[in-house]
Amino acid sequence: MSLNAPARLPRPGKDAYRFALGSAALSDSRRPSCLEPEKGRRDRRNRRQWSQGRPGGPQEPEAAPEAPAGGGARGGGQGMAAVWQQVLAVDARYNAYRTPTFPQFRTQYIRRRSQLLRENAKAGHPPALRRQYLRLRGQLLGQRYGPLSEPGSARAYSNSIVRSSRTTLDRMEDFEDDPRALGARGHRRSVSRGSYQLQAQMNRAVYEDRPPGSVVPTSAAEASRAMAGDTSLSENYAFAGMYHVFDQHVDEAVPRVRFANDDRHRLACCSLDGSISLCQLVPAPPTVLRVLRGHTRGVSDFAWSLSNDILVSTSLDATMRIWASEDGRCIREIPDPDGAELLCCTFQPVNNNLTVVGNAKHNVHVMNISTGKKVKGGSSKLTGRVLALSFDAPGRLLWAGDDRGSIFSFLFDMATGKLTKAKRLVVHEGSPVTSISARSWVSREARDPSLLINACLNKLLLYRVVDNEGTLQLKRSFPIEQSSHPVRSIFCPLMSFRQGACVVTGSEDMCVHFFDVERAAKAAVNKLQGHSAPVLDVSFNCDESLLASSDASGMVIVWRREQK
């Protein structure tokens, strides 16, 4: 077999993950499937086909997998990605070239590679040998398939995707730990009108008075660190590898993936193929429970209700749909009041009867999902297409981001659903705001109302909320690759049991990045590699044992955290 390198190959599937708003309607003809390891006769048949080169032509050069022990981050400033994970990342990036007409085989191949690499990681091979294997593996794959295209080379995608995508809404009920937010009988009540302002002033005073690198000295922080056994963030967010790979939406972007609220094993994801998949991770093997179909164009966003009994979805077909998660029925279809493509949605966190949507005609609307009608006084206009929405935990402040680089804050009337425009911040003129995630407490050591923002600036931005009108002040930024794709980020759902606090983001470099928001230098905590396309969204389950990430090629990877 000749190993002469062929001419540079175009990256396959570019059109498959383009958010083309004005293009032809997306096909609904794909059959969803949960891709688990094949058993018995089918497994033997696939191995026989691969050995004969039948699905994808000439046989790929193989080498025995070698990898170091461990995965993810290590403490003490060592490398954040183990060699076995780097090998898997190389395999994943070339995976799109394998058996182009057999997508299920590609998934089975990468799952088997992950399994073999994890098994060989226990052998403890010398570091020099592992690095040599990684280099040779990359050279062999490059000679077999040709050089990889640059991940950001699909420029036809770049100008259109940010017009159709939505935000992260990782609403955390952080005020539950604040006695001021609860009534005498434990019921939630409104926070005092100056709470944000007072809290921001207290935060500034504490930060100014404390020495660099220290934490806010609270008894809760001391107790929580004792509970955690004094482990570091790097140790806490080390991952053992892939738990499962879903690709029922292969070749169409999956812009949103979300675990159900307070649930460890129920997961949903939406796709530009016009469908939503509901998945169950336990009992093994993980399965696709049902596929929700009805939208005639790509699904741009969806959200779980607080009790997880219904989902609301928005689509480029200018409708929102209400679904029953138990049986997959479409309860109601609601057209957009402006007849425009709907790009994002979120439930009002206290009253799930109200849902806020953003559309391509620059409008935000509060919709009553019981009546299917727009709430009177619940509409407002932004400067561009609305791509991102997020409430604060009490549901009194709403932030909306658009494709012109602006973030607007609104006061939300809990009784009527009326929106009152409060503040506007221009993050960067012309840079689409693709994700907004609100958090009341960053960690037990940093009680700081904050917003996490992606805005196509090659940075992840962390803002402090400084008053009760949603005014924002930039706290810090973290380097990622994002210039054109609708990348999203989240706060980790559990408040930190140790010094520091962690956020997670997708990136156009096909990696999942973890950052410590309280660390002054070298904020990077971990990096997960394995996707073969830009990572668009990330989601933790309720106890942080599993992390799901989705990408622009339709792949959803569920990562398993190392057990300490």
C-alpha cells in the first residue's frame, strides 16, 4: 500500500452544519439511532468489512494504541490533556473521512478506539514512547487521508450561523441558600430591591480588603472545603474518558444539548435536521427514548420546564412547540407573532407558564404557553437578531443578546409578564452575542452575581452584575477560539467545594475548555479533546458526574468524570 500523501482534501460535511436560514428546508428523513457497540454477528460482520476495506475503500494504516494512564487535568501544573486523549482527538478529526456512507460505523470505530486507548493507558508506557506513538499516528493518518482543513475554514458557515443560534440558560437556584430569598415557611419571596447593589458593594469591599489569592473567609467555605477533602479544581474536573457517543443527528449541527433539571441520566438535544432527541443514559446501554418531530426546519433551541414534564422548542420555521416529555406528544404549536424565524427561548424560572423567545426581526416576546398568545406589554425590540436569553435566579431580570454585539437588560414584572428595558451594554460592535449564562453566586467563596458571555471575540467573558437593573462590569476574560460559530458556555452547576470556581465552554478548536474564574494566572483547568468539529454547547448533569458536549457535525459526546 502506498503511503504517498494525496492532494489536500476538502473537509467533508461543511454544508451539513451550516445554519443557512434562507436555504432549502432541512430534511427530516434521517432515521435516529443510538449508536451503541454492535454485538455478536453484526460486530463480526463489521470487522470483516473493515478488514476488506469494503465500507471506505483501502484499509487504513493501523497501529497498536499506546497511551498514558489517567486523563484530563493533573495537579501541580502538569499537562492538562493526557497523550491518550490527544491520540483520540487525532482519530476523531480524521473520522469524517472514514466510510462516508456508513456514519454508524464511524461512531463504532471511535468508541472502540476510546476503549482500547483507556485499556492501554493502564500499561504505564514511558512518556517518550507515548509521544512517539502520537507523532507516528498523526503522520500515518495524514499520509492516508491528506492534511486536515483548518477548523475555521468554512466561511460560508460563519456569516449565517450566528444569525440563527441561541444562548445557554443554565439557571441555578442559588438564592435557595440565601435566607433573605425565602419566606418564614420556606417559600421563595422576592429579594429586596437593593439586593444586587448592596451585594455588589459588599463584594467590592471584600475583594479590595483581602490579600491577593485569598478567599472570602466564611464558615460555609471552610466547611465545604472540609467536605471536599481539600481537593483542587484540576483534580475535581479530571475526566476518565467518553461514556457514550450519540450521532443520530449526524451531518447536521446540534446547537443545543441539555440535561434535565436535577437529573443525572436524562438528556435532550436539538438539531438542524428539525428534530429533538430525548436520551436515557441509565440503565446501560444508553438509548434514544424518543425523537420529537414536527418542525419543518431546523430547531434552533429548546428548554426543559422546571419539573421536566414539558419542553419548549423554537425553530427556523417561525414556530415554537410545546412537547410532553413523557410520550413525545406536541401539545401546542404557537406561531411567532412577527412571523419570523425563532432563534432562542427560555422559561421564566418562577412561572413556567411564561416563556420568552427571541426572533430574527430583532424582537423579544413573552409568550403564555397555556393560551398560545403574546403577553400584553411583554415585547421589546433590540438592535439585531436575538441570539441569547437568560434570567437571573429570582426571575426579575432578563438579559438578551443580539448579533450586533449588544446585551440588553430588562426588568420583568412577575405579576403581568411586562418587560421594561433597563440597560444596554455593547460588548463589541458587530460581534454576535451567542451565549448568556447567569449565576447569582460564582462559588461559596465569591458571592458575586455574574454573567458568562460568548461573543465571537476569541474570548469567554465574565461580567459582574453591579445593580438591580442588570448593569454589567467586565471582571475578566479567558482565551478560546470563537470567531464565527454559535459557541455556548455554562457555570458548573454545583457551587465550588474548594477554593475557586469553574466554568466550561465549547470552542472552535474542537475542544471543551474548563477555566477557574478565581485564579489570577493560568486559569485553564482542563481541556477535553475528541470532537471532529467546533464544539457548540456543553451541559453538566446535576451532580457533575457526566458532561455532555455537542458539535457542528451532529456528534454528542457524554464524558465521565473520574471518581475520587
